[in-house]
Amino acid sequence: KKLGMDTHLKVVSATSPAPPAPSGYGASEMGEAHMKAERVQAIRVTGGGPVIQILPGPFPFPDSAAPILAAFGDEREGLESQVKNGPYSNNVVRSAGTFAFTAWDKGAVRDSVDGVAEFATQDGARWKLVLDRVQTKDVPHHPRFGGVIMGLYYHGVTQVHTPLVPTINSAVALWAIGHLYKNDVLVTDNAMVHVMLLSRTRRDGDFALTCWDCSKNKIEELQLQILPGPGEPKFDAPGGFLFVNWEKSSSRKPAS
């Protein structure tokens, strides 16, 4: 349950009647299709409230993260440099933009995403991201869960993904590849994207990170992080990345 996965076991006596088995032509196919339909989860998320761009700066909880970083092996050195000057900072500026997407969790494979984000950055540039497909390749400490996962408790103390994000709960987390445009000009077809609708980590006003364990806060913060693809140059943006939050966002189950 800690990682958003929950199992239920029902025990019945040997004399309990078994549920009736489907019969007739196509019964097995219908049963399999019904099971697959039950496993599919979908969510529609719409960004709302104040929009902020997070710029490079120091991580505000270095002492809390330090013992967790020790477990990250070869990745530790890079993370420690981000503690001093990285994307998980209180250096934020107000922005403007929209972001809405639908995500489907279909189990270990076949997850999918569909959505568009448009926003302005500190320098006045206009960016557009079109989500294309999910990332599925796991790397140590950074599982992808097939691309989309609902109800994940991670980051912070969990040793699941970077500890330079406070411990959070999420309604949905996804890893995707997208088409990125700047001022209507294509930058890359291989932007590496991480999105989550998570428990609130930043306070109103100055939008500073306000908690190391934010897992009990209201789930309304929509976070979009965009990085260059492998072997591609850094973006023409502070720190070479794009990191934008919509602070009062919402979700619903999409119409089937």
C-alpha cells in the first residue's frame, strides 16, 4: 500500500458455493475484456490557481535529505550538487499558462497520456508541450510503473525517486515523452516529461516549500518538469530545464 498498490484477500469455506461461470459463445473473451476494463484507471487533470516557474536554487531541507541521499549510490554526487543549486528550490517567479491532460493506467503495459501545456517563462518566452507517449524504462530508484500510476506515495523519505522533493501523495504520477515548442518553433520531439498531481508542497504568497513531509496535505498541486532528451542540449532557460506548477488544480474521472 505504501507505493500506491493495495491487495485484498477474501477467504471462504470449502463448502461455499462458487460463483457461476460464464457460459456460451464468447464467454471467455467477455470475461477477459471485463477484467481488463476493471483494471484500467483514467484521470482528467486541469491546472488551476496561481502558476509559478521554479528556477535553480538551493534545496531548503538539506539536512532532512542527507541520510536518504546516501542510499542513491552513483547518483548521490549529482543529487548533492542539486542540493546546492538545482530545480527543487524556493527561487520562484509568477507565470501564466494552462495545462490539461488525461492519463490512463492500464497496468504494467499499455499506459497512455494525452494533453497539452502552454505557459510563459521569466524571460517572456512562450512554450508549448504536447504529450506524445509514456516512458516505460525503469532505472534504479526511478521506477516508471509502466508510465502512469495512480495514488503513489513517494519522494522524500521513501527512497523512491529523488529525495529533493518532499514526501508526497499523488493522485496521479506519469513519465512521458513530448514535443516541445518555444515561440512556435520546435525545440525537440524528445522532451523528457514528469507530471504529478500531488499533495501541496508550497505555501501561498511566496510559494516556498513549506514541509519535508507533505503527504497529508490537500492534493491540488500540479507539477510539470521538462528536461532535454538523452544527448540533447540543455534548454535555453535558467538551469537548462523547465519546471512549472499550477497550485490549485483539480481532477475528475473522464467520461468513458
